[in-house]
Amino acid sequence: MSCLMIFIQVFLQPFDTFLNDTAFKSFKLSGYGITVFLSVTLIHIPELYIYRKQGQKWTLLNEVVVMTLGFACMGPLGYLYHSVIFGEMSISFSSSIGWTIYYALPFAPLYIPFWAYLRYRFSQVTVGHEELSNETLIIEGQSSGEKVQFKWSDFILATIDSNYLDIFVLND
């Protein structure tokens, strides 16, 4: 992800950075990749703690929160980097929010899907689902005395029409 940021900053030069003529401009612009690396690394520490605390279960809500907080961390870190390296603005909370909205937020459509793909592809933690029990389910008819028995793991679909029930299960 850091390489993507470096590529965008150095070669595509968004926000009119091609007009700025400073010494070592490409080297300084490539430093924004460090902010991405630090954000992903900093969010990974509490992520692992939460994952272990939840009994090694991970939900979609956890994934959305981690990616939102990680991206929200990239903006202020990029602002600090910009303020220290380029020294064009004084460091303040209001300037940080404005800089994050104006400069960092436009990168969200590029970064969040790419980050989600990388997390899905290379992470050993996956968003899980509840395992179906291997218990046997028994359904009995009230007046007919019919009895149907199957395992939950073999269940596919049940439909009802008037007072008829169709149950679809896997055959062994």
C-alpha cells in the first residue's frame, strides 16, 4: 500500500505538486508512503488484541471498524509529515482535520478497496460464520404421523405451500 502511495505522489503528482519546485521533491513525496506503513502497523496491534480477546473470531463489523480507523489514522499522519517536511503550515488540530478532508479523503476510493483485497488475499484471519452443528433435526407431522430426520449440515431449503412442507436435504 505504501508503494501505491509513493507511485501516486511521485508519478501522478496530484494536488498540483508538479508546480512545487523544491529540492529532493520526489524523495520527499515518497515519504508519504511511511505514513501509510505506520498507519497499517499501528492499527494492526489493537486488531490482534481484539481478535484474541474475542476468542479468535472476526466479524464484518470488526473489519469495517479497523479499515475506517486505519484510514482515519493515515490522514493526520500525512498532515504531520507534510507539516514537518515541507513546513508550509503550523501544526494545529483544525488544520489537521481540514488537511485530512481535503487531501487524504480523496484517496479513500483507491485505498479502501485495495486494502480490503490485500487483507482478504493475504490475511490468515477471515471473517467467519457460525459453524452448523452436526445435530440431527426431527420434524413430525401433527395429524399424519410423518417423521423426517436429517442433520443440520445437510439442510438446503424448506418451502411451504398451503399445508404442505417440502424439505430439501443432501443425500448421503
